[in-house]
Amino acid sequence: EVQLQQSGAELVKPGASVKLSCKTSGYTFSNYYMSWLKQMPGQNIEWIGNIYGGNGGTGYNQKFKGKATLTVDKSSSTAYMDLSSLTSEDSAVYFCARSGSLDYWGQGVMVTVSS
Amino acid sequence: DIQLTQSPSTLPASLGERVTISCRASQSISNSLNWYQQKPDGTVKRLIYSTSTLESGVPSRFSGSGSGTDYSLSISSLESEDFAMYYCLQYATYPYTFGAGTKLELK
């Protein structure tokens, strides 16, 4: 069974950074891309970018370049997303989802940016 | 970026009713369209992929159709667990983009 387990909720101060994780199981991690997505409260879902589990190759939505950095650890089948220079506009639920076509999703993690 | 216009934004409906949600793309997306259901707890589930292929385990009352720029999701006979948010996604071109969502609510 494919599973994507995300890390817990984060409360972070403005200007800080946060690293989110997405631990996978049930499939060959290195054969798939992993996408990350953002959903602000009551808002649409936005695609941030994706990363290939095999070699760490990345592609980003232009809107999130400089904000998000995607990495992987093949040894633990885990994908990570670093979010930097956080502001209130970064307060949202963030999902990981297995790519090509986003078939399996993590449960989402709430990031709250507040002083 | 490809824009997806999803309608209606809110859809009041009754149990047993048939409903249809529309998703129109700003350019052809060659059937590279999925439909997702999001429950109030935030859980997201893929229902339909490649326009019309039903995800394993998804009830057959769900169906998808379309081509070119126009796509739709239909639910043939609403059950209580179907009241949720629905989103379309295009993955034909980067960046992937979503429709704004349809809230299916009990009338």
C-alpha cells in the first residue's frame, strides 16, 4: 500500500525557515517524482514544484522559486521541502503528492507563521 | 500558465440527485485532467484520472468525460459521503494548475 506520511504542524516566526518532510512507503521511491502543493485557508491548491526521487532533479513553479527548495533522501525514501523567509502569506497547509499525475497524497501539514 | 475555470463554485444538491461539475481550460490539455475530492478534514483523494478513468475503489456513480478544453465530473446518485470539495487538475503543462473548487453541499 502506497503511503505518504508528512511531519507535524509547525508554528514559526516571520523571517524564519521551516523544513517539511514526506516519508514514503509501499513503492519504489527512486522511480517517481514527488510534488509539493500549497493550500491557503479556504483557497485553491497551488503546485509548488516537483523532484525526482532517482536523482533529485527539480522543477519549480516560477511563483515559488526562491521560496521553496526541494530535496530527497533516497536512503529513507523521504522527500523534503524547505521554505525560507517566511511571512504570513506562507501560512497554509502543504501537501506532498506522488507525481506524474498526483495519484497519492500525504495528509497535509499546517504551517502557521506568527510572532 | 493554463487557467482552469471550474463551475459552479457551490452546488446545493439532494441525496439521490445527479450532479455535474464543469472544468474549462484556457487551452487544450489533451485529456491530461484529474478530479479530486477533499473532505472537511483536509484529506485529498484522486477520483478520476486522464479525464475518464475511475480510480480503483472509487464508486461507479462517479464518472468523468471531456476533451480539448472542456471537461466534467458527474455523480449519478448522491450519497451522504459525497458532500465535499471537488477540484480539477491539469497536468498537461508545467506548472500544474487546479480549478478553484466546487463545494458540493446538502440542499
